[in-house]
Amino acid sequence: MSERITDNFNPTDADVREWGYDDALYFMEQDEDLLLYGLSYVPVLLELAQDPACPKQHYALSILGQSIRKIALHHRSDDLHRLEQILNATPLNHEPAVGDWEQYARRLLAYQRHPFAVDESLAWSMAHDLLLGIGRVGTITRGTTDQDAWHFVLVTSIREHLSINRHTGMYTYRYAG
């Protein structure tokens, strides 16, 4: 089966469903997952992720994970509120990976509810969730730590920094190219 690239830069839910069930269909040559970042695609991607017969089931789940990771990482409060509404309104089946995604999404939402104390174990969990999330590969190292914050670094093709306040749980993210 040969690949088909549609160059569809604004897919509808119907387009996404068709894409999900056709292993040879692509929206664009590279980085098509970025087209599907955003809360408007969460319901249809969840639909695909919940169907074991969907050839792009795991890819849909990875896109969901990275999309919400970026929302949380950058503190997009309106989007975080909308994500919580979607989670509460969307029936999820018992597909284990979807359950893991839901727990991940709820952790990201919980990280926004300040203040809370952050011990080393929670700091590592937050760093993993916020810098890697679901489907992203890399190694996180702990940077210089001081009495007020935990500092983490992720080096992939770029360098990213996350600092988490030990006393409030508030975090800052810095991209260092």
C-alpha cells in the first residue's frame, strides 16, 4: 500500500477518523502530529485511542499526551479548564492505555492547583510528566538544586529547563535551544 499525503492543514473530525483508520494516509509529510495538537481534537483522538482496531491507536494516544503536556507546561489556564471539562464529559472505556492517559491528564491538572509542598519524589514525577509525558523520549537530569527549588534539565536536540518551587509547587519552564 503506498503512502498518500493530503496536505490537509485543517482536518475535520471526519478527516481525523479517516486518517486514524488508514495506515497509509498522512496529513503532511512530517510533523503531522502538530496539526492535531489542541483541545478541539481531543474527543476524536480519544475515540481513536479507545479502539483497539484502530491502526493509529497508539499514535493518537501519543498526540493526546504531547498536546496536553504542552498546555500544562505553558500554564494555558483557559485550555486547562477546557481539558478538565472534556475529561469530565467524555466517557472513557477500559482500554488500559487510555486509563493511563486520563490519570496523566489529571496529574497535569493537579499540578496547577497551588500551593503544595514538593518533595524530591514528587519533583521527579512532575519533571517527567511536564518534560517528557507520554510518547516523548529523553533523559532528565537534576540540575543544581537550592533551598527553594528543584531544577531539572532535559537534553534532546534542544535543552529544556524546569524549575519547581519546593514550597508552592509552582514551576517555570525555559527552552534554551
